[in-house]
Amino acid sequence: MTSLAALRRVLVDWWRPLGTAAMLCLALLVLGPSDSLDRRMSDRALIAQRQAIDPALLIVSVQPSDVRRFGGPTLSRDGMAALLNRLADAGAERVLIDLFIAEPLFAESDARLEAAMARFGPQRLALVSGASPDERPAARFARHATVVDARLTPDDDGWHRRLGRDKGLRGINPAAWLASGTRTQDRVDFDLRIDQQNYPRRSVAEVVDGAEALPGRLVVISPSVLIAPTRAALPMMLRGDRATVMALGVQSARENYGARRLAGMQASVALLLLGIALGFGCAMAARSGKAFVVLAFATCVVMLSASVALGRIYAMEIYPARLIGCFVVMANVTLVQRLRIVPMMSSFLRGDITPEEVWAWRGWEASDHPALLLGADGRIKRSNQAAAALVARYGETLAPLCSPRLGERARFASLAGADGAERFYQLDWPFAHIQIAVLRDNTEAELAQRALEIQLLTDELTGKANRRGFDYALDRASQGDDRYGVFFIDMNGFKAVNDTHGHDAGDELLVITAERLAALLGPQDVVARLGGDEFAILAPGLAEDARAGELARRMVEEIARTAWLGCAGASVEVGAAVGWAVCREPGEDPAQLLRRADKAMYREKLRSKLRAAA
């Protein structure tokens, strides 16, 4: 009874973790997150063995020179007839034509091709079907041949490791037929040890013109990639073609590679189960962390060696990453259960971080976006890996950027990057009662927005503000508490420059004038070209009429200075009428201010005309 009670306690304690480990291992096997790594390792290990090719195989590759000589989009019926007759005379055992011959074309050519096919018959000649096994070659040709399904179906990583599939509608496997004449739909797995790049190849012309005896040879006739590009791709082979894939399948079938691979897969499954058991044993046997690490490492080395040995003995793909993954899963789950880590972590995490924060933080800890868990005291409690660089650079100064005051949550933040360039972030707060800030890099959108604003508010010719930009600056100034002044400027004599020296000279003069005005002003002042030869200036902080009048006088003098126009090769002199107005008190209607400045400018322009008439 005591032993039964102890066994029951063990089952109660361990069935959940062992079940969890079993489910995790099953998920690892089904989902195959390590398949890509395992396949690359397997492919390299197999290809490195370099097994010799089968001398019975021969690839006849239709080259561009054959098309020019014999005609046809790939190979004409007469060219095919000549090739088949030559192969029959040379004693070829079986021939696979990897060209779809759909319908009769010309009576005489078709008759010659049919006669050549009849020399072989269905036992020695095969034709491929179309897009499906039901799409057969023309009846007059198909009766002299076996119709096979030569569709190539790659694995999910794009490489071809077998010919045919276990599921789905398939026709006769061409590799099995060419290898032994067997009419089967079973798939043929490729033995990647075979040196597939060195199969003997001949062009159609070389076979037709040659006198080589071909007794017992198995021939694949297929277009070269130069005239019929194909997506056939063998592992670790940069360039593949259908003929090579067919030949590799034929040799694999002739050497009964499928049976050898099946035995290897059974041994691999046994090794996998042993690895899971060893994972449980290592975690249970270890008496210290150091002992566990040493034992686990030694076990992994042994299992990897065994996996590689199985791959070499049975010439099959191996799954070392999957094997080690299942071992690690079982070892860790067992160790967690032994050490009761889950209850211990729950108790520990009730310290500086609440269970609610733990729950909320789990969803953002692995996020690709920088995420920060902030405390009420203004410090960073947790940061994910994506935020590591920002935390290392800015430290605790990040917290005030995200939450400037208690309970306040910023929506945007800007930081200087490692290269000194400013980066902009949009801050998201996923939870209402938990201070988790997610920083989403918004630099490209912000810079694009700023560039668009500059484009909309800038005059293309002078690079200064345009009318829209001036209105925008005036609106901002009018909403502030400080006084400001505005100036309207109309150039005198500009039309004469345009008429005399051309519009390019006029444009150059406008640019010179804009730069001269900007040189008189401070960095906070706004120079705008309203259109034509009219300019406007906004001077924030200008409150005295005397200063405004003095500034207007200097503007007139600066514009009146002789200007050299490089495009015209001439010096010109123009004048200007400047009108100004200073707001009397903060909050004054800017429209009233503009009208006063505009009237002053026209009064000054009238005085200039009167002086010129006198």
C-alpha cells in the first residue's frame, strides 16, 4: 500500500510536466522550426560524400544549336525521329522523352516520328504528360510509349529532394520506370551523395552525328536551360535542370535507396526517443547546476555523433537540431519540476513588480518595438531587448520623456541617435492602469511630414517663406503674448530689369534681395516673398515704432545697393517702398495690422513717384 501511495504521488506530481514536455516535443516535431537548419546540415553532409554516378545514364540535352539545325520551338518532329532512330541503332535500353508532344502537326513528319517510336515500344520508350496525368500526348504517339508523370514538386524550402509525392493525384513515376521499367506511382527519394553535376551529356547533334554504341544505356532527352529555363533546383546546386533531377532519381531507384533510407529513418526515430529519455535522466540524475551542464553537454555531443553516424551509414538526412531540441525541452521541463521553479518565481515576482504587471509585461517583453515598464517613482522597472540600446544610451532619462509628470503620458518623444541624427518616436500605452510605454519609430513619417510642410511653406525661387508660410508664422505670433512688427516691401524698378535683361536676371535679383533682407534680421524673424517683387517680414519681439522705422530705412538702403547679376553680366540698381506696422498690444487682430502696413507701403510708394516726377 505504501508503494502504491508513493507511486500515486509521483504520478500526480509528474503527469502534468511530462505531458507538457511530450506536447512541446510533438510541437517541435510537427511545426519543425529547426527543419531549415537540419536540412542544410544534412544536405552538406550527404553531398560531401561524393558517390560516383551510374555509367548507364546518359542525358541528351537539346541545345540552341540543335534547334537551329533541326528546327522547332524545342525540337522538331524530324529532329526527334532522327535522334530516336540513332538511339535505337546504338542499342539504348530505355528512353525518356521529357518533351510534351501534344497534337499531330505535319503528316509526313509525324509518320517518321511514329515509326521511330515504334522501334522502341511502350516497354522501352516513355513520354511525359502535360500539366496533369490526364493531359496525355497525342494518341498516335502515346500508343508506342508509356506515359509518365514528370511533374517536379519541390519541398517547402524550394529544393527538390524526391520525385513524386505520397499524396495527390500522380501518374507513373518516370524515375522508377526508367530505372527498371516498373510502372508505379510511388515516390523516389534522391540520394544526394551522388555527384549529380557529372552525368554524361550529349547534344542532339552529337548523338545523331556520332557512332557511339549505347547498349544498356538509360537515356533522358530534355531541353537545356538555355532554351527552356526551369525551376528544378537540387540542394547545394546553384543551377539545376530537369534532366539532372530525372537522372538522380533514376540512379537512386536503381540502387534501392528508398529501402535504405526507410531503415535509417526508423533508426533516427529510435535515437530521438532515446534523446527524450536521456533528457529526463540527465535532469533527474544531476546533483548540482554544474553537474547538470556537464552531463547535458556530454550527452548532446554523444547524440550529435550518433546522428551524424546514422546519416553516413544509411545515407539519409539527419535532424540534429530537432534531436537536441527535444532533449533540451525534456531536460528543462524535468529540471523545472524538480526545483519547483514555477511556485518560486510566482513568489519572487511579487516584489518590485505586481502580478498584474507581470501578466501585462509578458506580452511586450519579446516585442520588436522598444518597450518600458515604468514605476510610480519615475524609474524604469523593466525594458525589453529592443529597448536595450536606448536604455544603455539614455538610462533613466527615458522615463521623464515618457511620463513628464505623475500620471501624465507623453504621446511623442524625440531622441538623438547614435549617429547624432534626431529620431522621433510615437508612444503607445497599451494598458490604462499599467505604465507600459511602447516606442514606435516614427522618424521616416515625421521627416516626410516636415519636408512636406517646408515644401508647402517655402518659396521655390528664394528659399524663404511663401505667402502661406508668412500667414502661418503670423498666426503663431498673434497667438502669443509678445508684441511683433510686420513690414511690406514693394521693389521699384524691378519691371525695367525684367524687360531689359530678361526674367532670369529678374529671378536672380529677387534672390539677392531676399538674402540682403535676411542679413538685416535675426534668426527668429521671417522673410517671405508674397509674389512677384513683393516681400513681407515678420519681426517677433519688435515693439517700438522707432526701431521699426530704423529697420525700414536700412531695408530701403540695402535694396538700393548696386546688385551684380551674373546671368546678365550687368549691374543694376532698384529702389523699394517699405511700409510697416507694430501691434499696439498682444492679441491685436493681425488683419488690422496688415492693413496698416499695406497702407503705409502704398503711401511710401506714392511719395517715391512724386519725388521722381519732381
